[in-house]
Amino acid sequence: MEQMKKKGLSVLERFSYGCGDGGCNIIYTAMTGFLLLYYTDYAGVNAGAVGIIMLISRVFDGISDLIMGTIVDRTHSRFGKARPWILRMCVPFALAGVLLFSVPAGWTQNAKLVYVFITYNLVSTVIYTAINVPYSALNALMTQDPYERSVLSVFRNLLATAGSLFINTFTLKLVEFFGDNAAAWSKTFGVFGLVAVVLFLINFIGCKERVKPAGKDGEEKDIPVKEAFQSLIKNKYWIIVTIMLALIFVAMALYGGATVYFAKTVLNDRNLVTPIGNAVYVAQIVTMFLVAFFVKKMGKRNVLIAGCVLNIIGFGVMLVTANYVVIMAASILRGVASACMGATMWAMVSDTIDYGEWKTGNRTEGLVNSACSFGYKIGNGLGSAILGWIITLGGYVDAADVQSAGAVFSVKMAFAIIPIIIYAVIIILLQWYKLDKEFDGIIADLKKRAEA
């Protein structure tokens, strides 16, 4: 294991690291925000059948995460363990995005569904996983300085948010520019694919893997799969962080999907969806430039807890008023909260890798990140499912001008009440997370082992 250097990473390397998530979000945001629209309105594919395909694919996706994590841990190249996969997969990533939005218009409904099943799983289960899991592991491989890991997470979230804004801003405009038909989507994602390749190449060229296992001369060994999973179960902080991530993504899926319903049925103005979302995004970006200071002073756990508290306040305010100014203020508060959580949660995953090595002697960056990925993808899928169940049970009717009291309450439940409960549970859960205080001693002990 390399000795920690007092000098931090350069701004260029931090930016290069963030470009990786910017590239990932080009496809991720497209899949969550526009894919269903493309399937139903342009490709003529049945929405219900697509929903079943996506649900089944979640299972495959989770399994592929664990497989890819093991592959990363067994990768040995002159570029390191994670970076070679970013280089290998960036072009397939771009091509897969085009295939995703290229359902043959002349095919029968069943043939289209087969195409959707194959391409959706090719992108989500295989290619996205093969580039995102190594990227997630890169944080822990670049540095063992806990502050630097938080700064890297700040840049990751900045560039990820920028990627989401880029897709949200230009997708429909480019589709319209290219003819506003099915073929226009293929051309649009050809352009986006080129942007993604450039971002991934910046990530590959600009980052360096420095951290080695605490063995003799930093010698790397292939850990048997069974032993690696046993080490994971013994890592109490990894368990806490994985549960936390799953809960966070349940909440995100709930309020993200319910925002349009909340604006329409509770605030009585569907057009508020855009200003609410923009207020959150802008506040998050601005806060990202400041949050590293608080992480250094307070520690990652405490900043994340602060984010949970701010989210509880923000959602609570939105439940009790329809005043535009107050709603925007609450949305800004939620943006600050998102920055606090985004700047810390991925860095906490990296810290659990060092704890796991100290506890068990096995360093498994790939498996730790892939198992966390599995957890938050399950959380995201569960959150989306819960949203559908709640809205349906509440009696929400899309075509109704006035919703029943039960339907309005179900929307409030999905948008704010359940997320508030989830953030309260996370605060309680993190009372058992003491790694911030223990981390310096753990790194010092690992250094002694490496020098022995």
C-alpha cells in the first residue's frame, strides 16, 4: 500500500475523475428520463410489456454487478485494475446507446419486444455495468486520503449533475432538429455517444491508480470468490453503507417519480415540475463548491446526516404549503441536502474498502463497489415499484380533473412522507458508523503491515 501523500490530487485529476460519471450519466439519464417515451411514442412498443422487461432486467443487472466486481479485482494490467475497463468499454458504451434508441420501426410488436429485451440488457446488464463498476472502484484506487476521496466525490457529483442537465436540456431539441421521428433518436444518441467517449477518455488519461494492497511490495493476489464474499460480510461498515445507499435510492425513486404527480395534484400546477427540479439542481451544483470544507471540518458521516436533516425539513415544508416562494425555498434546501449526501456517500464506500482490508486482510475494490451498486439498484427498482403501488392503491386517476382525498394523500405519501421516514431511519443507522474517527488509525496500521 502506497504511503499517503500530504499533497492533494490536482484539480485536473479531480476533474478527469468527475468526467467518468458525466459520461455514465449520458446513458443513465436517458434511460430513466426518455427511454419509455421513445419506446411508446416513437417505436410503438407496449408500455406494460416494457415495464416487465425492465423489472426482469433488474435481476440480471444485479448479478452482473457482482460478476464485474470480481473481474475488476482480478484485473492486472499496466493501466491498473479499473482504468483498462474504462478504455475498453467507452466505444461499446457509445454504440450500445445508439442501439438502445434504434428499434426497427417495421418489425412486428413481438419482434420489437425481443429487440428491446436484448438491447436493454446489453446496455444495462452488460456494457453499463462493465464501465460503471470499474469507475466506481477508481475512487479507492486513486487515493487513501479521506478528504481527497470526498473532493473526488464532489467532482463526481458535479459532472454527473452536469451530464444530467446536458441530457435533459438537449435531448428533445436534438430529436426535433433531426426530424422528430424514430430515426432522429438514433442520430441524437450518436452525437451523445461521441460526447461520452470523449469524457471517458479524459477520465482514463487524466487519472492514476496509486493504491496497492498492504502486502509485500504491494503484491496483488487473486482472492478466491468465496473468501472475498466472506470478507464482505465481515465488513460491518460496508453493510451499513450498502443499506444506507439502498434506502437513499428508494427515496430518490419515490420523490423523483412522484414530483409530477405532486405538482399536478397537490400544488395544482403541473408546470411547477421544471422550476422545482431546476431549483434543486442549481442549489446542488452551487453547494458542491462549498461542501468539501464542511466535510473536512465535520467528517463525511456528519455531513451526510446534515443532508438527511435538511431533506426532512425541505420535504416537510412542501407538505404544508402551496406558496410558490416557499416551495422554491424548500427545493433549494433539498438541493443543498443532495449536495451534502452526494459528496459523501460514494467516498464512504471507498473508506469501507480500507476497513475491510484492515479487518480481513483482503482488499476487494471491485466487489465492494459492485455489491453496493447491487444494493442501490435494488433500492431504485423497489422505490419505483412502491410508487406505482401507492398511487394505484390511493385511487389516482390520470384523466380526472379533481383527484380524491385518498389519491392526493397517496401522492404526498410517495413524494414526501415515506422519504422523510427513510431519512430519519438513515440518521439512526449512521449512529453505528464510526469509521471517520477510526480511519487514520486504520491507514497507519495498514502502512505498518506494508513496511513489515
